[in-house]
Amino acid sequence: MLKEKSYFREELPINVTTAHIEEYPTHFHDDLEVVYVLEGSINLKNGYYNYVLKQGDIFILNDREIHSFSKTGEENMVMMLQINLSYFSNYYGNLKNNFFVTDMHDDDESLDVLRNILGRIMMEVLEKGYGYEHKVIESTHNLLACLLSDFQYFAMEDGKYINETKNKSNKVLAGRLRRITDYMYENYTRKLTLNEIADREHLSIYYLSHVIKEATGLSFQDLLSFIRVEESEKLLLGTNKKIGAISEEMGFSAVRYYIKHFKTWFEMHPQEYRKKYTDKPRNRENMAQYIRCSPQEIEDAIRKQVKGVYSEYIKGKKPDPVIVELDIQSALEKGNTGELFICSLLEKDNMKPIARPYNLMKSLKEKPLTSGSNYIITTSSQNPEEINSISILVYNINDFIKNDLQNAENREKIYEICSQYDEEGEFLIKCQGLSGDFNVSRYKISQKNIVTAYQEGLRAPGVASKRETLISSWSTLPDVEFSSITTSEALSIRSTMRGISAEIILIDRK
């Protein structure tokens, strides 16, 4: 059956599916659907129109719009948000008669607002905290307010079209006229003409024809044929009536026209369809091929697409600390067997402002004791019996941000990443094998130091005043601290940072 029934929980009038789509056959439903491509791309067939939706694109599927999805040559991750129009029409009286359209390739602020709200809804559904339904409904109200304000193509009221001044040029309509299609569904079995509907709606035939074509991608006659074909499925699978009788009952003037249009939408002859689906009419609804995304996949996609939303939801939820347990004497004897440090990333030319601590650490030319993806510990001591110094370098760069930086094509993109990344990081280094009195020297560059350094590098010569240049130079200076500590076999060193930042900690015997 082409019509897909949406099931909503009583307390949650929306459905959210985030999935890797292989194929989602032709269907329609009575609810508003917002499609948001988080990764990769998908093909969308909408009526007779075909689109390729790419990462970041948002497409509005108005109720009763015929559509299908299929995979392109690359992997994808797609959020499909269905909104229960019956529920939300209690708050927006004319909601069912509105047409919403997004310009997929328009990078204006309104689309950013939509991405932000959709990201919030995904995070709220993922977290499922106490009372999350209330938050989801509130966010959906904000989504609808944004659609009504910035993406309403037109609304129909008392048979007239209003808000046409808000028509955005060169945009393709993505919906179906509820009032007109309701009437067509009620009267499809008899001879039905565009003239009759135009008279009923007090519109010219030309204008009505244009609206239907732009809204659905179908001519009036093709739309009527689709409705007849769709409704014929009930008789095809639920009775033993002959094809010719069904064709006549559905309003077709000849059986050949019925077969032609049936093949267009169901992709097979009516007899073949009857044989395949008799006694199992709901099977078509289960033909969608997709794999639901894991919570971690969705979180990673939100971090990339709408970073501000992700940061807001993890506030108060500090990431797990990086805990390093190091037996220095054992490490000296065995050599470094840990994970490789992010050397290749920090040695890229565009990473110089971030790589300052790494280059200072490298200049010491010490022996590595252990390392991980975002830390390395070295020593100048050669004798396991007497450890006089160790050096610790930690970077608040996780695997996700590492990939972003690795793929950044220029300094402008790295500056953007550094400006937006705001997560906290905590390192706890537990060292076994240090006894005595030690000096501790700390050199830390903060997110502010790094961002300012990139700003300076990107600024055209002579643009800044001498005072601005002086202040900027101060902002790039690291924080340096000195202290002392007494240990007996065990020493714990803790470092905390926010955003992309780094710290060198030198521990030297007095």
C-alpha cells in the first residue's frame, strides 16, 4: 500500500528515525515530514521531480506528498522527523492548509536555525531524560514557528491563497493541496474535471492547474490517476473482481489506462501485484531498507553539523578523564609500547599555532616512556635506578576533532574548528617510581591563545592598529607556572583544559 500509516505515542506527537538508507519505496502519509541529511547524500523522488540531497540539506515533505528515497554512490545518515498534524493543529488552526518549502542550497540563517532545532530534538530523544517528552514537544513548537515564519510558501483560507508575498522565487513546491486532494479522494470514482474543482474553489483553471503542478510535480490528470490507482489496491487485494471491473469502478475510461498508471506507481502489472501481495497487503510498508543509526553515530553527526547544540547538551557531563598509569622503571626497560601520539597531525604546516608545545617538547630529544593519541611522556634519564626528570605533554584533542583538523584544507577552516570546539578535557597521570623533591614547571597554551594566533595570521598586514597588535600579542602568550613537590614512590599530576589547548609539564629533581 502506498499510503504509510504513522503511529505516534500518546505523549509524543512526533516520530524520529535516524538511519543509513538503502531504499525507501514510493509512499505518502498524512503527516508533515522533515528530512535532514547529516552525512553523505541520498536521492529523493518527489512526485515527478528528482533531487540529490547532500550533507546539511533540509527538505520539507508536506502531507500526502508522494515520495521515495534511495542510496547514492556514497554512505549516508538521514534524520526523518514526522510531525503529527492532528495534534499540532490544535495550536496552529490552519496548519494542515500550509505549504512549506526550503531552498536546500540556501545557506541563510533560517536554515541554520532549522538545523539547530533538529539537532536539539535528536539530542533530547537520544538522552530520554526525565520529562524529555515535554522538551521534544517544545522544540517541535519552535520548529513549526520557524517554518511558519520563514518557509511558508502559501496557506489556503476560505478557498483563497494568502501569504503569497512570502513566495520565495525559484523554489520548487514540495507539498500537496489538502483541500483539493481531499475532494479528489472523495470523488475519484466518477468523472471529475479541473473545471469543477476550479469553480468550487473560486479559482481560474490556469491558476489551479499551475498550483497543482508546482505543488505535486503532477498534472491534474496524473494526480487523479494516481489517486485511482492507489485506491484500487483495496479491491485488487481484498476481492476477486476482475481487472476490468476494478478499472471501471475506479473511474478509468479504459482498462489499458488503469494498467499503464498502475505500472507507473507500483512498478508491475495489477495481476502480478495481486498474485504477489494477496493476503499480505501490508507487506509493502515493510519494504523500506534502512539501518537505524547507533546513539554514538548520531551524536558524532550532531557534533559535526550543529556543534553548539551538542556542546550545550554535554554541559555538566564532563567527558571521561584520560587516566595514565605509568611505571617509569618498567617503561624505561621495555621502551614505549603505547598508542602513537598525534605527531603527523601536529607536523602539518597549518597547525603551527597549535603545535608550539609539541615542537618545544620535541626539542628536548628525550626517550618516550608511554604515549596515547593525545598525550606523550618522556624522560632524559637513561638509568632506571635513578629517574631525575620526566616530561609530560597533553593535548585536549579527541579523535573526532583530530579528524576534523586532519581534513581541514586551510588555516581558515582550522581557525573555525578551534573557535567552535569548547569541550573540557581532564588528564590524570599516575607515575610510579619517583621519590624525592622535585620542581614542577608548567607551560599551557589555551584555546584563546590558539584562536588569537590564527586571527593574527589571517589578518591582512597593516589592518590592525599598534594597540590592537600589542593586545593580540599578549593574548597569544602561554600561561607559565612553577611549583615544587615531594614524592615517595608515587606522583599524580592533573591537567584540565577547555577547547583545543595543550600543556607541557616538566618534573625535575631538585
